[in-house]
Amino acid sequence: MSYGGYSAVFDFSKYFYNFPTRQEDRPYLGLIHPRTEEILAYYGLPMGLGNSPAIACRGGQAFLRLVRESCPLFRGSASANCWWSGFTFEATGYDPRKGFGYVLTNSRGQAVR
């Protein structure tokens, strides 16, 4: 965060588990408990499954698109302002005055201050 600035944080607790799995896929996403031999299945997207990050990312990007379309305050071009910013092609580097994370800019400068 920057001095006098605004910040928006969306905290999705247990994010992967918010995406339900189809009932016909659950037999392939399950396991048998080693002691009770009970059959257990994931009803939400399991962590560690190869496609889980891609599916969850698509959902998150769709949510962010809705936020940016419905609220003019969050429109603009996002650029990273963090430790790894200096390693990108733009090589903008880190500017502590802008806060840590992604910074939205528009034609008038910083979109959110």
C-alpha cells in the first residue's frame, strides 16, 4: 500500500474448493482411506491436480473482469510493482511510492490512488 492510497484485496478462502466437480468425474478424483477403506471423493477442485490452477485462474480472471467492467475506479492497465518487476521486458523496477502489487494506470496517470 502507498501513503494516502486505496487498496482492494479479494480473499478467497479455500479458493480451489469453490469450483464444484461434476458428479460423473468424482470416481476418478477419489481415493480409498487406508484404514477404514471408505471411498472418499473431491466435491471441489482438488489441489495438486494438473488442471486445477488453470481452471481456478479462469474463474478468478472472469471475476476480475466483472469488477473492472462494473466499477470505473478499477479500470486501466495493470502493471506489476514488486521485486520481480526489474526482471521483466519492461524493466520498470520497484517504486515504493506506488505500493506493492499491481498498479492500475490510465490516460491521466495512476487510476487508483
